Amino acid sequence: MLTIFAVPKPFKGHVGTIQRNAIRSWAQLGPHCQVILCGDETGCRETALEFSVEYVGDIERNEFGTPLLSSVFQRAEEHAVHGFLCYVNADLILFADFVKAVRRVTEIERRFLLVGRTLDVDVQEELTDRGDNWEVDLRRRAAELGTPRPADAIDFFVFTRDAIGLLPPFAVGRPSWDNWMIYRALSRRVPVIDISSSTLVIHQSHGYEHVKQQRGDRWEGPEGDRNRALLGVYRRNLLSLDDATYRLTPTGLVRIPAGNLKRRMRTAYLVSPMVPRALQVLRPAYRAMRSLQQAVALRMSSG
């Protein structure tokens, strides 16, 4: 039914622990879920073997050594045995309700992009150490201490093979490519469905020490700058979960009402196929007008 794929970081320290927690949860989702670990990071092949999931190496990287999502998605599709694919960040814990939500959507829609809000939970230990009740304990911890992630931080995508197409060479784990996925779906007239209310997805909190030439305290740096540059004319208008078009509810899919009309109009404008062409035409005129205004202002101030 579903092919789940991810690009783990090296299996070292706390990051290694939470990635093992995540992979353990995916491997327990049942025989209808194929799991693929992508990349050549330390411990990736061995962990795939330990949890009896598939391994795909030979992923293209940028000069910082970071895997490129264009290569990851292509290799995952080549090895996928199912028509529905799911990219997840390698620190996400999934439960059976996730697969149930995906199955419900597949019974209604042929093409889609599924997204949802995740819950930030501090997990320090390997969950197998908590015994057979680790899921019950973790759900309780999430309810008591979990923090919803912001709408523009999108940690998983479920999509049909024909929904997205080829990705630009975004660096994995760096800003803005996840926002591009929503833009891409909407621009191809693919429904973007928010399954937040139908499933619990846990994002295990972690640091960002792995980011090369990091600025600030998170994931900013030259790779993030390059990801944004790949967005082109859309880099200042990032889409988020707030731009989803449907919501999965107990009774089925419900169209999300317009709500913030200004945002809806902006989104419709951004996904219009005419936007890139219009901006190419209007940008030189806009710059010429700004230059003229500055020249006039300078002349008036000096006179």
C-alpha cells in the first residue's frame, strides 16, 4: 500500500537514538508498508539490516556532503513497490492511525499530497527500553508535554507517483523545500490534504549541530540560502499547512473554507502558471520606476 522513505543522519549519539526510535515505529506498521532508508551515512546500512527494512545508497550530494532530495526521491521511486509514497524526516514516529488515514484518503482521491502538523516531544532514550507499552507512554507524554510545530515546518509528505514530478536539487534538512512541495502540488491542481486531526505524528526534538557553516542556532546557512534561491520568484512567498485545500475528518474529506481571504488570493496568484511570465515582464519596469524615484528624491534633497 505505502512506501515510506527517509534520509537518516549518521547514527551517532542522541540523533542515532531518535532515528532508531522512528525506524522501529515504521517497521511495526505492518506488511503493507515498505520502508526504505536512503543514503551512505554511518550506520544507515547496518540499521536497515537490523530492522529488516530496505537500503538504497548512492545518493547524490552537494559540496557540503548533504544528500540532494532530487536524487533521494528519484531513487525511492525506482525502488518503491507501491503506488503511494511517503517521505518522512528520519526523526518522526508514526503509529497505526497514520496508515489508516492514508488508506481512507486513497479510497476517495486518485491524486493528492497529504501533509500534517507534527508534535514536538523531547525523547532522550531508546523507546525499546520502556517495554511493550512504549506507544501508550509516548502518547501520554505527547498529550501532556508535546508542542505543535509551526505551520511552515512540514515534516512528512504522502503523495501519488504522478503528483509532484521531478524535484529541484534541494539539500535535505534545510529550509524551504517543504514549502515548495505544497506550491508544486497546488500548481499542478493536486489536492493538498491536511490529516493533522486524524493522526498523531511525533517529531522527536533535536539540535542542528549537523548544519554546515550554520548561522544562528538552527538550520540557517549557505545550504538554506541555496534552497531558497531554487524557489526563484516564490522565495518570499512560502506556502504552508495553512494553504491546504482539504481536511480529513471522521466523516471524510472536507473542503477548507477560505478563512483568510487575503491569503487565499495570494496563494491562487502564486500557483497561477502566468505568475513567472508576468514577473519577468514587470520586474524590469518596477526596477526602472524605483531608480527614477530615487533619482528624483536625490535631486530634490540636493536642490
